Amino acid sequence: MVLSAHTTGPRARHVLPLATGLLIAAAAALSASAGPDGNFPEADTIPTTRTDLTAKDRARVDKVVAPTRDFSKPERFEAMPAGAATSRATVGINSFSDFSANLSFEGERDFKLGNGLFKKLWVPAPSSTQASDGLGPLYNARSCQRCHLKDGRGHPPAGPDDAATSMFLRLSVPPKTDLDREALDSKVLLSVPEPTYGGQLQDFAAPGIPIEGRMRIDYEDVPVSLAGGETVVLRAPTYSVTDLGYGPMDPDVLLSPRVASPMIGLGLLEAIHPADILAHADPEDADGDGISGKPNLVLDPETSELTLGRFGWKASMPDVRTQSANAFSGDIGISTPEVPDPYGDCTDNQPACKTLPTGVQERLGTTEAPDPVMDLVAFYSRNLAVPARRDIDAPEVLAGKKLFYEAGC
């Protein structure tokens, strides 16, 4: 059986100086509606004004992040997009894997411990390596690093023989009951999982049970004529699922592809004040620039109150730790204090999946990745440094920057 879904609509990518780009990124990939005055009445606990800066400091910040109009020379702060945290290490294949330059000695230690856990290869339970078992039962990768290659961006398969480790499919169905709609309205659910296969397609499984299926991508060449008379060929993907292991999917299933995001700068994004994010919201495109950024509101797992979503392709996670814990569960099938189910994305319609051994070691904790695993992984993820800019004063770089601004990017 093959299920397919088409992706449609234009794709826009904005690459801005990091201080501006991170601030806008937190508001542009987002989706809860504001009132006519731009306020968000359902999120009374989110501050909409900043009280941590004096008027003088606020003016200094605004000056630093304001888009330049002088392209004859680089901006004063351009070489160090992450400020004192910017990495000036030698450029190479590990350029996205350096730690923030302003870490203390103890911080560097914790970063390296977190790096070890980020790269850790998990194995199915039971295993002689008891501190490493618990993989799956259904999973997409054996480690965080397998998806976030060298802490950088993943990639779609180039063709049918290329691995899809750094890309997977989210699964959902339209709400069909009042309970579904209530859960979505209250943010208890952000989407309704497919009844049998859950919220994401896992293409690996522990011994003894079948995989859920395999993602398939078919490409159609689409010629596009450019203003200068040239013609380029783009590839339009069609996504489908083959080799289903647990019977047919819901006929209304929605397939949403996800490519692993780069890891650098996450701590900076997490540190942006909520009021600065809300200040960039423009759900009705009131300024006419063609961009309608809408903040996404999600439940804080600790307080159960609405807060800003910042991470994930649709800003569905409020902070780095929550994002990491959900990735441990959905991608690797490893339980954490935040997501304690040791069976990951297994559903009640996959009963054999929930009969397999787990990797919980009671002497270590009640989950497969007990504390301090998440403390260290979250610390590592927050402190992967943004590299210093290169060649910022090169004439061709400045000329390209000017064109980039003029194009509205």
C-alpha cells in the first residue's frame, strides 16, 4: 500500500544577521491569532513589555539590530553575530560543534559531557550495556547526532538509494470528534495523531516487531524562467509511505516532512525576551511587507500555562529542554523525566510494541535517560556556538548584502 501527499506553495528562506534573524525567526514560523489591537488575550501570563532595560539600553539595542543602510563597509558588530559567545575557532568540518566562547571552565566541562550524550548510540533492551539500552521499540535514529549531522542541518534523500536518517514524516489527521477539537483548542494537542501510527513515521524497529513503514519521495522537474532569460529546473517533491507494517493508515492522514534543523544559536533564541518576539508579530500584515508573523502559543509543561513556542518547524516547543525530551521520545524512543513513557510513539493499535522490554534501570531512575542526562544535553544544545562571520569587508560580500536587502530578504 502506498499513501501520498503533495507539498504545494512557495517556500521562502530569510537569512539575516543573527541578532535580527533569531528575533524574527521566533515570530515568523508561528500560528496563534492576535486581536485587532495586536494583543494576545489568551496569553495573559506572557509579558508584552520589557522592564529589564532602561530607556538608554533599549535605544542601544534597537540601534544594534536595526537593518543597515550603508553597504560601503561592514557593520560594527557584524563579525561577532553572537556577541561574546561567538566562536572564533579554526574553520573546518566541526565549525558548528564548538562551545560558546564565554563559557566558564565548569561550563566547558558540562558542554563536553552533554556532547558525549548527544553522540551516544542507544541499543534495544535488554542489553549488557544497561546505561545505553532502551532504544525504540520504534525509532528513526540511534542518537541525536545521527539526525543533526555535525550539529548542522539535515537533508532530504537525494534519491531512492540515499538514507533518510535526518528527515522523517510527521503524521496527523483532521479532528473528527468534539474531544479532538477541545484538545486542539486548549493546546493539550497541537495535532491529532494518526490512530495506528501515532505522530510520526518510524522506519526502524527493535528486534521482534516490524517497522512502521518507509518514506518515499518522488521528484518532478519543474522548469522556472528567470528575469534574465535563463531557465532553471527545480524539483517538486511528492511524499508517500510504503511497506506499512501495521495495516492501512487513516484515509485522511496528513504527511508533513521534517528535516533536522541546525543546532547553533539555540540558547540565543531561547533567551530572546517574549516582548521582543510579540513586537514583531504582524498577523494581518499591517505594514504591507508581505510577511504575516503569528506567534504560536503552547502549554508550558511545568506550569500548564500558555507560553510562546520557539522551537521546531512550527514553533511547537517552548524551550530547548522540552524540544530535546520530545526528540528523545519520538526520534529515538528513549524516555526522560519530561516524557516518561518508555514506549515512545507506540500506540494502542500496536500492542506488540508495548510488550517489549524497556531500558529503565530502577537503581538509576524511573526513565531510560534519568537526570542528569537531560540537564547535560540541554546545556550542550543551548551552548553550541555561532561561528564568527568571514570576509565581512570583501567587496563582493558587501555587494551581495546590498542586493539581499534590496530584494526584501
